[in-house]
Amino acid sequence: MNHEVVSLHEAEHGPETQLPANVEIIDGMLTEEFTAKRAKWLQDQIEGQYDPQMRHIGKLTDRIDQTRAEGFSAYDNQDQETYKKKIEIASQTKEYMYKTFGATNVREFNRYKEAEYRQQKIGTIEFWGEDSDRIFDEIVGCTEIIDDGIDREFSVPPADRVDPKREDFQEYLGNKIFIDHSTLQNYVESDTSIELGYKEGAGYKIPLANIVSAGGFDSWAGRGVNGRKDGMDDKDYQKSSGEQVIGRSIDAIADYALRETEIPPIEGVDAYVQPNGIVIFSVGNSNHRIAAAVARGQEFIEVDGMVSIHKLGQNLVEAKQDLDSAAVAA
């Protein structure tokens, strides 16, 4: 393996223990010390320690919320006159806040508040902007490619074949490693996760080989492959001809893969960092889109949405080069 490694203190991790750099980074970010520092940073931002405007926006936001609460209380007590008056005052205060401090600053304040809430209540540490891009590169973007079961060197992707059949797509995609989302969650080591906001400019790019799970599928050949019945394999979709149909899940994948248009970015992804430093991915949506991209022989796909990073306590897959090396040694 060609991981960058960092030597760690023997008393903490055992003799001569070395961790991949991205694993050491995420370990440090999931400590109580780091999460406390991040919480303090958010609090300082909200209180205006870095920008006094935030403090004033916060006070006005509290006043708006309080006034609206008083209005709804009056409404519950059948006091329509007070209700209308309070809602009007809240609306005027909000208009004043946006006019005085600008929509950009108000949005920034709301983002700090939302990030604070998510960290306190859900355990999600949120990053955005340049921080998000940097963390992605250091933890996720450096991953090695896994052997996902598809022989890309000798097997022609079905979308590139002459008159491909449904069976061609089923066989090719059926070889790709698939791990149920619940299994991935069972191996998550920490209750805390790291969430990266939308990438500035172009979206994040991840290797399709390392996407191992998708909501609604029980295989990359779609639904109904591993015993699902009673119509669970049906897919309502629009064919490239424009016709709206209900058909087999694999037919929707094939139709999508055979179109001349580019595969659009996927809508968010969960990234799981293994102890060996390799990152594998799961998606809740965009399942047919990903399968179609694989069936085209595409190597990477763009993510237009959030990237949620979790740490796994066990290796579930190995890098392709490690498996190739092991085969040669044997």
C-alpha cells in the first residue's frame, strides 16, 4: 500500500502502530477536544466575536421569534387583533434586519445557528466553503480504488456493446460488490459524523468502484434480484423516447445507460472511512443513475450535495492493488 503513514505513540496505540494519514485526521476530528473547539468557534461566531454584525442579527432574530410566539399565543386565545399586530411587528423587524445587515450576513448567521444545533442535537460537525473542500481532499479524496468485482480490463461495459440485452446488464452489474446500508451503519464506530457542504464551484468527484451501497437496491442490477417479490422490482420511469412506463428496475438502468446524454451528478453521499484508510460510499438516492454510469464504464461521478463522513471500526473491503499484490505473491 502507498498510504502516507504517521507514527503514533506506542503507549496509546501499541508497538510500531502506523495509521493512514486520513484515518489519523478523522480520529483527531472526532475527539471530545476537537468537537468542543468547534462548538466554541460556532458560539463565538454567533455572539459576534469575529463580526459584531452577527451579534446584532442574533438579537433581532430573537426579537422576531419572541414576537411571533406572542402572536401565535394570542391566536390560540382567540385574540385576533393582538395576533395580527404581533405578526406585523415581526415582519417589519425582519424587513429592517435584512435591509440593515444584508441577506448574505443573515444567511451566514442562520448557518452558524443551524450548525450549532446539528452538532448539539445530532452529533454532526458541519463544514462549508474552503474548509469543506480541504477536508474532503484530506480525508475522502485521497482514497485508493477498491476491487468492486467488475473486470474492467477484459469485460466490455454493456452500454458499449452492440445490441445489448437485459441479461448483459444484469450479469455485468451483478458482479459489482454490494453492501446493505444497515450493514455499513452497524460498523460505524462513532456517534459523531462530519458533514461537508456543497463544494465551491465544481462538485466533489468520487470513484464509482468505491460506491458499494444504494437505497432501494438489493444489488447493482437493481431491485428484485435477491428474492424481493410482489412488485418490489418495479420502477416508474420515463424512457429516452419520452414514454412514461412502469418496468423492471434493470430496464430503467439499461435505458438510462444507453442514452446519449451525460449522467448528471448524484445528490449527496455517505463516505465511510475504514481503518485501512480506504473510503467506501453509500447513497440514499441516485441509485439507477449510478448503476447506469457503471454500465457505461464510467470511472468517476460528481456529487452535487452534502458529503457525510463516518468512521468504520472494521475493514470491509481492500484496495485493488493490495488484492492484485496478494494474488501475485500466492
